[in-house]
Amino acid sequence: MDAAFEIPRIVIAGASSNVGKTTVTAGLVAALSQRGLIVQPFKCGPDYVDPSYHERAADRPCRNLDTWMLSDTQLLDSFARACKDADIAVVEGVMGLYDGSDWHDERGSTAQIAKLLNAPVLLVLDISGSARSAAAMALGYQRFDPAVAIQGVVLNFAGSERHAQGCADAIANATALPMLGWLPRELRLRIPERHLGLVPGGEQVDSNALIAEMAAAVSARFDVAGVVNVARLAVGAGGGATRSAASVAPGSGGGDTRGTAGLVPQAREAATAGVAREGAHQAAMAEPASGGVRAAAMTEPTRDRGRAPASDLSPTDTPSRTAHQRTLRPIIAVARDEAFCFYYPENLELLIEEGAKVEFFSPLRGERPDASAAGVYLGGGYPELHGPALASNRGLWGALKDLHAADAPIYAECGGFMVLTEALTDFEGHRWPMAGLLPGFARMSGKLAALGYRHATALRPNLLAQPGQSLRGHEFRYSSWICDGHVADDTAAWQVRGTRGDAPSDAVGYARGNLLASYLHVHFGQRRELATRFVERLKQAA
């Protein structure tokens, strides 16, 4: 690996949640893309929804950066690999700039990730009810941790341009931070919300129009050239990422900033070579083809991730291929549509790198895994919003039962876990029959049932781990698993607890043979052996 990251990069952080980070990030990504740049978007933390907008704005997968689930080296390696064919990286933060996995340190926070990447930060402030007080807020964030390179501010929810400029002047006087953009209180720029946060970009009929409006707003009210010049502070081998923002004039970037940014030691270890623009990039989560079993959008990876060879984009192999070929590259059928849309791209990529072939199918459109599939991956999402369509797909439930009877690998996270139970009760109290591989049913509630990071230890051999092996995951749900009858004691998958030292532990999930289902979302990047073990089971079942 090279001695330095050679890609301009910038972190869009917020003073808190709900200040408009996603709107600013998606708008900036789209505006930069319109200028001909290949933008690699990232999202800090275990979020699946915000990335759906950045993915559409950039026309390439948005990656998660999570320093609680991944080690520093793993995160840097993931960042470097994703940026290989990009011109600039734009990272949306999580919650407030300094909010992390607990109350006492920075682990998992946007601030920690910005320092790890040695990336300059734009701080987004909600000034809807502020005037000069906005300067006090900016000053506090600037001084709280001087090692975080805040290089400018974005002022959101301004009452007028005069309001934004007045706040900007006060902030500049107190901190020397320039305002690099502002947005008005414009309802058209707000992304709709529901129980798990924002409505995913893939579900909005007019999501492309919304992103276009965001891009237009950013282009009209941001110093986009100034933002790019700030992002260039991260490039090179000097000391520029901690350079004073007062020396960077908006729109100029203070002249040529290449070669002025220092790199933390971990970045030197995990950095990649310079940016390459070598043809078409392969989208890890490309839209599936229409009709029948979806064409495989992800196959064996190449050394050059910026170019997908024709063989990687070919249609699914025909059923006539030999058992030997199926064993060499077993097929995993991945449910993907509006009901099943929460996947880390790295999970699928690691399965591919370990020898599997991914084929997508849409349960909502009446599809089921192809008969040649060696196993199934049911990710999280919103099955509770699609009860009638899922309940009517009896072919899928039958296929899953047949696979389970043959002990084929079936892995289900959160929403996938819910549909493997006997029934799903939605928010309105309607009960919809599901696969019935697990006892009991999933019931939605108007109250949050679980949220946060989890330590998980395998209670028995399962698809991903040996007994006693631990991993890290995340939960965010409004449903609960209700079992009126008896659940065998030997089927609980994980012993889990939260991040607090005094957090209680509980036996959760379901594991029997090669079926593993729970509410946990797991990032395979934390330990490659998770994908290795999964694929080995697929090969045995093929």
C-alpha cells in the first residue's frame, strides 16, 4: 500500500441529529457528480437509509464507516478500497460530531473517524432559532477537540440569505471559520421520515427529482470550489489537515493545498495508490434486472475494482452446469427489494471473494430463489409495510422450507428474521402468514423495541461462528418476537449485551443446523472468517 491517501476527502458533520446532514451530503455529492467528478460517498455508523440517497446521488454504492464494529485498520482498508477509482470522497457523519458509542469517549463518533481519515470537517448548524448564538455553538465545537480539523460551516434552515450571512459573520469573527454554504427553510428539500428514520431513496417515486433539487440548492448557495479545495487539504504528506481555516479563503482554497496535509500513522498503513479513472465502475448494489430471477449483479471480484469485465456482468449460469461448477462457486440467493434493502455492500463482496456467486431476487414481486441456489440471505428492511405481498408469495415460503429441510444455509437479519416466523403482525394489527421456519410471530409496536450496538457470543455452532466466539452487531427495531409456545433451549443463537458495562445480557435469535436468524445486523468486515465459514457451508450444500 502507498504511503498516503491520494484522494481529496471531506466529512459533513452535524452539531446534532436532525440538522440536515443527509440533505447537505446528498446535494453536495450530486453537485460534484454533475461537475464530472467520480464521488465515493460514505456514511458513519450502522445506517442503511441515508446511504440510499448518497448512492443515488453518486451512482455508486455508499459505504459505512463504523469504528465500533470495525477496527481502525479494517475501516481504513475499507475506505481505501472503495476510493480506488474515485476523484473525491464525501463522508456523512452520524448524530452530532462528538457522539459515539458511549458517553465517555470518542469511539464510534464522527470526530474519531475524521481524525482517523485525517479528513477536514464541515460543520452543519441549524440556525433556525439563532443569531449570534450560532457563533457560540461553532466556537464550542471548534475548541472541544482541537485535533478535529473543522474547516468551515454550513448553515441550514436559514430564514433568509441575510439571516445566513449575519450568522456567518458572527461565526467568522469568533472562530475564523468560513461559511461554505447555506440552505433555507425549504420543505421541498426535506426527506420524508417514518419509524426507522428517513424513507429510503429507492422507495421514493420522485427520489431522483428530490436529489436534483438538493443538487441545485447546493450549487446555488454553496462555494462548491471552496469545498473541493478544503477536501484537498487531506492530500499529500505535509500538515495541512490541521491547517487553520482562516488561511483558506472561500472559493480559493488558499492556493495550491496539495502536499500540505498530514496523515495519521494508521492511514499510512492502510492507504492506497493514487486515484484511477479507468472506465466503468461496478456497482455492488446495482438495480436488479426485471422479471424472473434477477440477473447476478455481483460476481467474482477483479483486482481492478474500477472496471468490471464482461464475464462479471453476464447472465446467471444455466441450470445445465455441472455439480462440480456449482460447488466451486455456490450461488447464494439474496432477497433485495423495498422490503429487504439493508445490506452492507462489504458483506456481499466478502462472500464473493470467498468464492460465492450472488443472485438477487424480489420476494415482493413473487420471486423465489432459483433451484440452483445453495443458500439464501434475507437482509433487513421493511417487511412490515408489505404484509399482503409477502404473504401471497407461497412459492417463496415453500422454497425456504425445502432448503431448510435439506439443511441449506439460510441467514436472516432483522426483517429477514421476522419473515421466517409463523406470522407478522403489522402496525394496524393485521396478521400476515409468513414462512413458518421459526416458532412464534413478529409483532410491530408504536414504541422503539431496541436500538444500539451489541456484543454477541455464539451459544452453539452456527452459520457464522463456533460456540464461544464473539462478534459485534447492531439493532434498530420496532418489532418483537412473540413465542406463545415453547422454544427449545438449544436453539438460541447468541448471548448478547449492550455496550454499557452494566448492560444486561440475553439469549436471542434462532440457530438450528445451517439456519441462523436474529435481529442482529452484522458487518462481515470485522472478521473475514464470518464470510469464509458461510461460503464453506454453501459449498457443502451445493
